[in-house]
Amino acid sequence: MQTVQPRSLPLRVPRVRPGGVLPILAILAVLLVLVGIRQPDFLAPSSLMSFLGRSAPIILLAAGQYFVIVSGEFDLSVGSLVTAQVVIAARLIDSDPARTWPVVLLLLAFGALVGLVNGLVTTRLRVPSFITTLGMFLILVGAVYLWSDGAPKGGLSEEFRRFGRRAFEDVPLLGRVPYALVVLVVVAVAAVLLMRSDFGRTLVAVGDNPRTAELSGVRVWRTRTVAFILSGLAAAVAAILLGGYSGVSFQAGAGLEFGAITAVVLGGVALGGGRGAVVGAMLGALTLELLFALMNFYGVSGALRSTVQGGIILLAVAVSATRSSSR
């Protein structure tokens, strides 16, 4: 009688889903350990809350950039938009607390308007988003310099600056919780809920295959335009927080557009669109800020920040191209 040998089943190694948040969570955990070893006080609740508050603007910009990139486009105008918003706020408020809230509403409207123009020029006039938003970048920079005669004028009221400076004191277990962190949490929850809605699924579908989405009845131009508007709104909120924290400067938003793009790709979002999570993009921004903090603790020159961002973007493009060729 022949003995039948039992077949051994192949071992299945779980694969990380492309665009998932597990890789960025792992990187974030490693960086936290390294920072904790170098600077143990950094992991104290009060220090962590302060760090998260300071990181809120770039995390918000990454969330806004995510909507544009996942739809298959780019937004290079957010850095200059942040600068414009801060300079405009200072000029209009002119240290008068009574003007704070009207100006805040105006900044939000202006951010949405810039996003609307970017979206319509890109989708209706069919100008590549890279060119459209680069042109908007230059327009905003030139207009702000012209309007302010080359130097910021006016001043931000304490009512305005409280968003970036003040905090809830004596919070149990956490200590001091910055207002900026609360704003970030609210926006983050809204972004996650939006991506879980029909609009979010449509946005990803448009980025994955716009032609198929259009044949399915989706108005691609409208979806992408809304993505640009969301990016403009995120930039406006980031400008409000940044202006409150660091004050008025023509350098307020310098380089933030590249930081946001780096954060998005670091969070696992495909540069070509159609893949990635908004949570991953925000975690990517947090990871990037933590990496810069670690570099600072080890005495690495801050001049290398741009080099690090460029390297991350190039690596992300290379990985994306490799995945596309292997399909």
C-alpha cells in the first residue's frame, strides 16, 4: 500500500498594500526611537504637543496637496499663497483686533478663489497643472511685492496670532495643547471623512484612470477643480497658523510647496494619482518634520533639508516607475 505524503502548503507572507500607511508608520516609529535616544525630553507629553503644534501648517498643506496629487495633478502655488495670505492679513488687520475675524474669512475665501482659478485653468483650458500653478506662484509673489512696496506693512493682532501661539493649559496627561493642534485634528478628521465619502472614491478613480471615470459619468474637470479648491483652503488655514506662530515675513511660505509634495510621496501616495491615503500624506509630513528635528539634534546643517526633500521625491518617482513597468 502506497503512503501518500501530505503536501506542505506554501507560506504566505502578507504583502503591504501599495498606498497603505503601514510603511510610513514604521518609519515614524523608528525616527521616534532615534529621537528619544538622542533627546529623551522630546518624548515628554508637553514637548510632543508643542512639536505637533509647530508641525500643523505643513501637515495641513500635505493634506491639501494630497487631494490634488491623488487626482493626478500638482499644486506648486501653495507656498506663495501662504506668503501672500500672511502679508495680506498683516496689511488689512493693521494690529486692529476688530478686523481679525473678517480678515480670517477673507483669507479663506481668497484661498478658495486661487484654488478655483488653478482648477479651471488646468481642467477647462487644459494647461498642465505644473505650468498653471507655477504661473500662479509667480503671480502671487509679484503681486504681493508690488502691493506691499517690497516690505511687509501693518501688523497681526493678538487675536489673530492666538491661533498659532496660544494653547489650552493644564490639560490632564498632556499638559499644554496648542490651538494649532486642535485645528489640525478637526481638519484631519474632516479630510478622512471626505475621502470615505462618494467624492473621495471619485477623486481616487479620476486619478487612477480619468478616461474610465469620464465614461462612467464622472465630471472629471469638476472633481479636479474641487481638489484644487481644497488645496487652496488648506493653504489658507496653514497661513493663519503660521502667521500666528512666526509672524509676518516674505519668507513665510518659502519652499512649503516642495515640503508638502515630499510629505505626500513619503506617505505612500503615487505621484501619478489614483493611489494613497490622506492619513498617509499627513503622517508623511509629520515624519518629515521629525526627520528634520533628528537632523537638528545631531547637528546636521539645515541647508541639507532641500537635499533630503529632493532625494525623497526622486526615490518616490523611481519606485513608482518601477512598479508601473512591472505590471
